[in-house]
Amino acid sequence: ERGKDIFLERSKVLTAPTTVSDWDADPDSGWQLVDTAMTASATGHDGEGPQIAKLNEGDPSNTADDDGYVFLVDNYAAGGYRAFVTTGTDIAASTQDNRISQQEGWEPRTGGLPESPRHGSFVSASQQVLDAMHEWRDVEAVPSQTLVSAVGHTVTAEVSADDGGDVAGTVVFSGDNWSETATLSNGHASVQVPETVEEITATYQGYRDDLVALSESEPLEIGGAPSLSATTATRCVAGRVTLTVTATNTGDEAVTASITTPFQEKSGVTLEPGRSTTAAFSTRQADIAAGEATVEVEGAEVLASYAAASCG
């Protein structure tokens, strides 16, 4: 058939094979050509991507007996789709000697279409689907729940959606004039909280798709820095300075401490509430300069200074 322009065939057998256009083919068993070069004479350009659809009842372009059809063809070289309005009767009557494209009124409509639309397709839809489309509204975000837990000062937020789906996005941990943002991985996010923070809240900030609603955890008390005190002393042993460090747990819970000096350190020191322990460190020196010893519990440090000492 001719070039790139549109042609029209008919057949009672939709699955009938065809390899060449034929004005004389039998439509009861094959495809009969009933029109050709349908758009070039009207638009000045060959067309492609044709679509034919029956107009809906009440369409302003429909006929009084609801026999209207719209024939869309892509005028690809100049402006995109053009619409031709016709009838089922005229389509059925088209023959080689009475081609529909040669009838009066076969002219493209240019209004009512997007600027330069491209190939697409008509889709049949029930009235129920059409009503749902007209009543379309944004998807409501699924409620979420945020839980927060702590092991020491490592705090973890767990975010879950009420529909059981995956949750992505970020969580803001905040408390006592401090905050930090962490990204969820498999619904969890963790941060290390400063020792000065005693109460923490985790707030789920959502994701860019807005499919899961924001949520906030209940405040969680994680306790402040352990209550400790430390003192030092020096004495001479066999002509060498020995440094002693006394650590006292002034809090209400047992703690495990580490004691560090410039000379030696001792870890795993258990202190019950209200109890003290003293560790002695040999300096192996007759004279030492002034310095500091450190007692550490769960990242919290207490410093105790000592004066210069001499055993000479």
C-alpha cells in the first residue's frame, strides 16, 4: 500500500492474514481495502499511528443517533495528532469508488487536543471506573508507630507502618538541647547520645513519597552521666613514688569503671552504690611531675589531679 499514509481495511475475520492491500479482497475471509492516503489530502502531510473510537453518548461531537466516531491520526511532520469526526454509517459505506476520505466534511479538527500529542491508545472503561477517576483524591498516608530503646547511650528507633509495609526515611533523635538525624535501614535507626542527655525522643520524619505518616515516640529516660568522684594520693615505696587513685560511686546503681594514669591503667573495677575502691600504681620513678588520673564509666569521665612528688 502507498507510502507512510493511513489506509482503511475491513474484515469479518480479525485473525485473517494479509500481506498486500486489495480493493477486491473478500471481507468474509480476508481484509478488503476500502480507503487509502486518508490524511495527506486534508493535512498536507502523511500520517501514522491511527486510532478510531466510538464517541460517548452525550459527546458534543456525536450525532443525534449516537453514531459518531472519532478518527485520530498522528500528523507527525507537523503538529501531532489531528482528529477527524465521522460516523459508523460512513465508515461502513466506504469503498474504492466511495472513499470516506473523499467525502465532504472530511476535515481535521484542531481544537481540544494537547499541544503536539504523541502516539497513545484508547482504553475502554466502565462507568464505575470513570466515576472513580472523576472522584480521584490523593492517597492518604498510612499511620506509623515509632518506638525507641536504649542500651547505655546507644539509642535505637524502630518505625513500623500500620499496613505492615516497608518504611524508609529519616528519624530525628532529640533531647536536652541536642538532636541528630539518622536514616532508617530495615525500619531501624541508631545514634550515640551524649552523656549529658537524660531523656530522648525519636521522631519519624517520613519519606519523599509521603505514603507513611510521621510519628513520634514516647520520651525515654536514659539517665545522665554516672555519679562518681575521684581522689589521688602519693607515697614512697622503696624509694619510688606510688600513685593511688580512689574512685567512689555516689549514685544509686552499680557501675563498672576504668582507672587510667600516665603510668598504668586498671579496667573492670566494679563499684556498688556508695562504695569506693582504691587502686595503687607504681610509677617506678623517684620523682614525678604533677598530672591527672581519669576514672571512666560508660564514656563519662572524672578527672583527679595529683601534685608533683619526690622520694629522693
